[in-house]
Amino acid sequence: MIDLLIIRSNIYTPKGTSALKGRGTRKIHHISDGAIGVKDGVIVDVGKTGELFEKYRGAKEIVDAKGRALLPGFVDPHTHAVFVGTRENEFKMRLEGKTYMEILNAGGGILSTVKRVREASREELAKDLVEKARTFLSYGTTTIEAKSGYGLDFENEVKMLEAIKIADKESPLDFVPTFIGAHAVPLEFKSDKEKYIDIVINEMIPYVAENRLAEFIDVFCEEGVYTPDETLKILEAGLKYGLKPKIHSDEIKSIGCTDLAEKVKVYSCDHLLKLDSSGLDALKKSGTMATLLPGTAFSLKEGFADARRLIDNGVGVALATDFNPGSSYSESMPSIITLGVLLMDMLPEEAFVASTLNAACAIDRGKSIGSIEVGKQADFILLKENSYLFIPYHYGVNPIFETYKRGRRVAHPTDC
Ligand code: NIG
Ligand code: FE
């Protein structure tokens, strides 16, 4: 007997276990009057209502979707979700003319959140993260990548990653942890960055990897933060310990960070607002995913990444929130899809694929999540309306009717 049968839905999904690219990025499959069967948290059947109802009329639970769209849960492959405190004062400073980097260089920005996070206990961070996870789930996100990077010393980076582990156990949301000790240069090492890099490489990376606290390693490669050479050194050190590399690349200035994709196996280059042609070549040649974060460009009032050019050049594109208290304070993938479609010239199908299957591939989860297919985890959402098109079309409201994680209903947002 199966645990759950959803009937009478409009199923929309990409298919496969690897990233869709080029014109393939717009390929989604539709089953009208569709049904799915779930057992032990896994999708065991997908088809027409008539056919599945015959087979599974004895299912433990049967849900009539009444024509609502059924989509894979969103995957958010780039967040800085572990933090306490907000930075609305800096938001105001930016609106009044200060730049993001001016605020960081004056000891604010990431460094203000570092101060707050260092004061918090592991348990406080975990509790707060479980609360944030509820918001992610209610906006249809069922898996997020979550980074450290507000500790910037051994004890506090480890504390952040342990908080992710606790939240992963306590919340239905799945977390994929990333170590980003090189997220900024801590104030106490302002005049000795070399020494800090040495600590990241020789103390933090071995401990984080040996204790399985992170799966990925990331670096904020940026003018005035970490150079491409420093980034390469840190990523290679991580790779030696089995940590999978990612890069914050070409967010504020283009200094050659994306070129690294040809030198080391990078799972994704993220941001790419200032991507140049040599960076584009590196992405094409290496087959590296581009994870675009339109919420950041929107909130920083910067030009958007050129999604069209990337897709048309055959680069796999994923979308993410970059959820953080500085440059993009939103947990909402539906808002990100809206920005992708209305301000980045992406087709609705491309933005949908970029938020599901391609997003799963950006964090090496293409085999288990990101589509509605037999054998994949039963992470899915029902929309209030009958098509994915309503996400960007009916913008600015929550389109989610219900979120299911491993076949269990975990959110039912009530606003309309
Ligand atoms: O991706 N730029 C680096 N990191 C984040 C921002 C983090 C913060 O401002 O707290 C980003 O934009
Ligand atoms: Fe980021």
C-alpha cells in the first residue's frame, strides 16, 4: 500500500538528473488531470488520475488537488541563512548613496553580522534557523544550501556549521552546508590577510572536512576581499579534503574570478553581474553552472546578470535567493522567479527549471530532487492556481497552497 496519492493535479516538471542547457532549459512536461503516488517519502508513480486511482485506491491518504498545479519543491542553491540581527540601517545608508563595499570597508556589512553571530550561541543560531526554515517552506522551498561565513574564526565558523546540522535534524527543510571562512577578512586580520588564509587552510578546512560539517567550500572572490589567486589556493586546499568548490564571482567588479572555473572543478559560479567574455568562455569550456541571484542585483540596485547570454551560450543556469541580511533579504523563490522573468528576460519555463532541476544540480542533488519523477524524493508543492505561469504573472503574493516534504505536508500558507 502507498502512503499518499495526489489526484486531479496539473503536473509541471523538468525531467532528468543533470542540468538542462541552451534551448533544453525551457523543456518542461505537463500532465493534465495528473496524479502521483508516494511511499516512504519517495515518488513511486506518476501518471493520469484515472490510471493511478485504479491502482492505489487503498492509499493511506488521498488528496484531491482540484486542478491545482503540482511542481517540484524549489531548491535554493545559495543562501547565507545562518545569521542573527538585521541590517535595515545599512539598507537605508545604501538608499542614501553609500555603496555595499564602502559599508563593508568601514567595518560594517558582513562584519556587522559577524559581530552579532559571534555573540550568539550555537543553540540560538539553530533555533533561529528552524524559524527561518518555516518561511522557506511556506514559499515552496524544500531544500536550501546554507553557508557559514559570519564567524570568521575557527570557533565561530564551526559553531555556524553545527547550527546548520541541528536545524537540518529539527526542521523538515533539507540543508546542504557550505563552508565560507573566506567570506570577508576579519577585522583582527585586516593587516595580515595571509595569516588568516593560513588559518582557513590549515586549521578550519581540515576540521570542517574531517567532521563532515560541510559539503561545499565557497570564497567571496572580489576586489578588496579575496583575489583570484587566493581563492584558487583556498578552493584547492578544500578540494584536497573532499570539499566541493563554489565561488562568489563577479558580483561587484570583474577581476578574473570566473576564469578559475577552468583551473579547478567548480560546481557553480554565483552572481556574475559583471561577467566578462573571458569568464563566459571559462563557464562554457568547463561546463560549470551559473547560479544567478537576481534578488541581490535588485536590492543593490545594480544591473542584472545576463541570463539570456548565458543560456543562449549553452551554460546551465540556476536561480537562488542569496538570502542574507545585507544584499538580499528574502527567502522567496517565487519572487526570484518573478525577477528572472520580468527583469532578466528569462522565459517562465527557464526560470522554473532554473529553480528546480538546475538548482538541484548546482548543489549536486540532481539525482534525488528537482523534478517529479519516479525514484526522486517526494518534495513538491501545490500552487493555489493551475499553472506555473501564475508565479510571475500573479506577482508579489504567495502562490503556494501547500508544501510537501518527503510526502508529508509541511506548510499550508493561508494568505490569499
Ligand atoms: O552574496 N557578497 C558576499 N556575500 C553575500 C552578502 C552577505 C552579506 O552582506 O551579509 C552576497 O551578496
Ligand atoms: Fe552570497
